[in-house]
Amino acid sequence: MTPVQPILITLLVCLSAIALLSLRSRLVPRLVVLVLLAMGIVFVANPQFANWIAHRVGVGRGADLLLYLFSLTSAYLFLMMYSQLRSLERKVTELIRCGALRSAKTPHEMA
Amino acid sequence: MHPDRVFAIIPAYQEAGALPAAVRDVLTLGYSVVVVDDGSRDGTEEALRGMPIHYLRHATNLGQGAALQTGMTYALSQGAEIMVHFDADGQHPASRIAELIRPILEGECDVVLGSRFLRREDRELVPWKKRIALRIGIVVSGILSGVWLSDTHNGFRALSRKAASRIRLREDGFAHATEILGCLRTAGLRYREVPVAIRYTAYSIRKGQPVSNGLNVVVDLLLSRVLR
């Protein structure tokens, strides 16, 4: 094992633990995190495994395969976060609208 | 119909300077006015004191689409029969409201949209840079909404009570103009365009949206299509 491997595995475990703790009561995202953690540990511990899969799917190197997977995952996460942001914005809009409607001033009050 | 059943909805953000004159123009004609102050911090409410208007205030700035939806929801609750979207910077001519709402009063349609491109004299009032951007906007809106009009980002429009009840704007920003067109189709509303002249002043051009903002609108619409 090279010196960087235990460092990377420790970081992966720590990040996964934080993600698992923050995803309270959400089973599917937690399972995704666990699967990603397992894959990460396998790829770090055995880099040849990534090369082997890359050859099988027609990508030259394991590093390239991981880069493609990383790009796809990042794009997916970006879209999911954007979607959640829009959902949050809608809730904020409804809240503010509710407040505006409740405190509306009539012509009599303004005049 | 008594004119006070016609509600002019004026979204306003930092328009304390030009807004009172625009409101006065509408009030003179006997229409009801709903000002939706979209989180201004320039004393908009004080500038409107003494005017017999409905005043609503967003606690923070949300955008023109959100302000229009707030105004329409409120106007519906007040028994409005027709709602007119009207700009705060004075570029919409209040004298044209009667022309704008006539097709609705006569039962010809549910929504009337003002267009700057139906008459040559109106078209010539539009600055050339804006004209190009608007032309692109027409094509993009047509593709995204399936409704092809001569002018799509003209904020001067009138809606019947039925139309306003069926339209629910989800786009808080300027993308609402294209969203409304999509609603026309999905809600099965009858619509038509009428010619309007927009008064472009140095003030309204300065306060208006930069042409480059059109790209943001397109991105917003595309993403909201993918991620509803």
C-alpha cells in the first residue's frame, strides 16, 4: 500500500460519515453514499481494478474512466441542487406573497 | 362594467421617482390600482401616500413575475373583472388601457397582449439594440411556449378574471413573459394582440433590463423545463 492510499481512504470515510449524518431519514441517498464509499475504497485500494473495468468498457485508462464518472456525477448533483434551490425559492416566494397579501393596504388606508 | 372593476397591477422596484406619475395617470381614468412594491428601499410607500390605491409589499425583492402573481391573486380576491399589467416607469400609456381591454369586454378573447411590432410607427420607437433582442426573444418564446406572437416581452397586457384564475406564474423573474404564453396554450385561453406605442425615455431605458439579460431568461426557462 502506498502512503497516499490510507490518507485517501480516511478522507473518503470521513466525508461519507458527514454525508450520512446530514442525510437524516433519507434511505436512498444514504445507500447511494454507502455504494460510492465502497466503490471509492475499492478503486483507491486496487487501482488496477479501475484499469480492468476501463478496458472492459472500451475506455483507455482507469483514471479516464473515473474522470468520466466524476463529470457525470457532478452534472447530476448540480442539476439536483438546482432543482432543490428552485423548490426552496418557490417556498420563499409563497411565504413572502402570503405576508404581502395579509398586510395589504386598501385605498382607504393609503389615502 | 364600472372602470373600478378593472385593476391595473403595477410591480415596482426602486421606482419611487417615476411611479407616482404613472399611478396618477391610471387613477385619473377611474381604474383601480394595485401597486406591488417588490422590496424597494427607496421610500416607494411614502411616495404613494395619499393616493387611493391598494398597496402590497414583498419583504424582499423577488422579481417582476412574482410581483405580478401577487398582484393578480390580490386583485382576484378584491373582485377584479379585468387585470392590466402596467409598468412602473411610465413607459406604458394609460390612455391605451381602454383599447387594450376592449376585446375582453366584447367577449372576443381572454387575454390581450400589447405589441410594439404591429404598426410601423410603434416599431420605430423601439431602440435598434432592443429590437434585435426582442426579435430573438420572439423566436425563443415561440419555440418554448408554442405560441407565436409579434411581440413577446411586452409587459403591457390585459387578462380577464377567467384568464387570471387559470394562470399561476411560477417564474419569479422576467421569464414570466414566456411562461404566460405557455399558459395561454395549456389553459386553452383565447388571446389577441393589439398595437401599442411604448414611450422609451432615458429613464426607462436605464431602469429596463439589459439586453444581455435575455440569455439568463432563456437559461431559466430551459432549466425549469427540465427540473419542474
